[in-house]
Amino acid sequence: MNYRKDRYGNLLSILGFGCMRFPQKGGRIDIAETEREIVAAVHAGVNYFDTAYIYPGSEAALGEILHRNGLRDRVNIATKLPHYLIKSKDGLEKLFREELRRLKTDHIDYYLMHMLTNRETWQRLCSLGILEWLEEKKRSGEIRQVGFSYHGNSEEFCQLLDVYDWDFCQIQYNYMDEHSQAGRRGLTRAAEKGIPAIIMEPLRGGKLVNRLPEKAKQTFAAAKVKRSPAAWAFLWLWDQPEVTVVLSGMNSMQMLEENIKTASEAHCGILTEDDQAMLADVKQTISEGMKVGCTGCGYCQPCPKGVDIPGTFAAYNRCYSEGRFWGLVDYFMCTALRQKATAASNCIGCGKCEKHCPQHIEIRRELQNAQKVLEGPIYRAGCRLAKLFHF
């Protein structure tokens, strides 16, 4: 296993164990199989385990397995505060105590604000006393480091980097999302501030393995060095020094063993120019099924009405490259989980964005097309629920 340092010089395995997708049996977590994989991962050198309060059964399963096998002191636990469920400082404390109980521990190594959306959301938490609460927890040692996970555009991500002295951050990033979500711009900005980046969705929920176009599969097969699509995707990330840990939701021993092997070989600069060119070809092949030629550069931003134009087009494209369900999920997370909605329907057709688009995209027309596909009854119902529960 290879390791990279966090902000304070602690060594973290470059492969992290994502605990959202533990093996299932009969609709529940298969504890026996999950235990087998977690124990094997720890013995192979994996020392970063990422869970969350809202992952059904995950915290309790992880806590029980680490406790039963005497492994708690050999790993770092990362879990998350569902700030959207918090109404008071007392609520913060009650929920945190529940997480400690589930995880059978007296401290959390890496504590994240789950899906922090923008500065307004952070300001709401500050009004509830979270700054004082975090200071208390860090002073007592109950929380070692504080970070946040993020789904949204690079502009708001960069703004969030400045609202608190974060110890780390967590973003969705892969070779297809290089210029969407926080993207390379956000990753670079975090590195400039000395904030380590934990990467989620390196395979886009498995889509960069299981739903590749046939032409992309052939490109991988023809590469000089024979690696699986998953290995190529991981190496694209580990080739970058700004990446600290890459999470993988490993739910089989085969997947675990392959990822450990790849992580043991990975280092910055491992990819050659030919490798990079091959991955660019794969990316182009996947992109051919997309509707809008948006690169996610962000020159069209900010929109006077707050429309997340790159995020909308990324979700719209994903509907056609990976399936409508995943496009809708992306769109909901990037536009609805905000204090102020950033949906395509906010567009008033002013045309300011089109004056700055390097790709000369007819943005107003394409936003209308995206709205028709993305803002149906399911999306509108989700928005109502988000307002009711999230905010």
C-alpha cells in the first residue's frame, strides 16, 4: 500500500474504503462478508474508512467490526454530520453522541459537514453555534480534523474553501468530471490552500467500468499496458499529487484485491503521454453520446439569476451517456440542494452567458432543452421535499 500525508503529516492510505455500499444479503448488510473484506483491507494497509450518519446501517456495522477485531486504533474513521437535520446546538450534540455510540469509539478522526452546499448553508450552521461546538470537540479530542463533502460547481466550492480553516475536503472527481462539479479547478485551489482532497465517485458509481461504450472498451484493450478500466481510472487520479485519498465502495473480495494491487503500484507521474492520450480517447468516446459540448470551463458564470449552467449541462449529458436516472440524480444534487435554486428554469434569456462561452454554445436554447428533460414531476417533487427537510 502507498500512503500520502494529510495536513498534519499523518499517513493515509491512498485507497480509502467507502462504506456506503457494503455487501447486501436479503436487503440488509451482509455482516459476515463485510467483516471479511474490512479485516482483509486493514491487513493490506488500508487505514481510511468513510461512512455517514445517513448510510443505512453503515456506522453501526463498521463500528461493530472494528471493535470485535481490535482494529479501531489501526484505522481512521471518517463520518459525516447531516447538517440538514440539525435545528439547534443541542441537536448537534445529540446526533454526534449517536454516531460515537454506533461506531463504538470515543473520537472521530475525520469529521465532515455532509453535502455542504454553499456559504449560506454554512452561515446557518454558524448561527446555531457550530464554530464553538467544533472548537470544543477539537480541544477535547473527540474530533481530530474537520472537513466537508461537496456536490456542486467549482465556483461555490472555491468560496466554501474560504469560510473556515478546513483540515480536508471531499469531492466527486474522475476523468469524466475533470471540469464539472468542483473539478480540477477546485482540486487545485484546495491544494494551494494546503487542504488535502479525498476523492469520491472515482468510477462514477461503477459506470466507468460497467457502462462503457464498446468503442471505449476496445480502446482500453488495445493499450500497450494491460489494465482494467477501473485501474486506469484510479491511476488517472493517483497520478495527480493534489489527490490524497481515493474512496472505493468495495463490495467484493475481487474488487478489494484488484484495487489494493493498483494502489500498491500507483505513484505521481505513473501515466505516460501515451497513457494520457489513450484516456483522452476514451473520454471523447464517452462524450460522443452527449447532447451539449460543454467543457465545464465556467466562463459563462455567474448567471444573474443563479443558474448553474455547467452543472445543468453535465447532468443533461449524463442522461444520454449513462442513463436518465443518473442525470436526474446529478441535477437534483447540483441545483435543488441549495438555499437558492440554481435550476435551468431560472433562466430569463438575457444571453449574458453566451457572450463568454468559448465553445459558442447556444446556451439559452440548450437550457430550455435540458429543462424539458430534467425538470419533470419527479424533480419538482424532490425540490418540495428538499425545502421541507433539507432547509
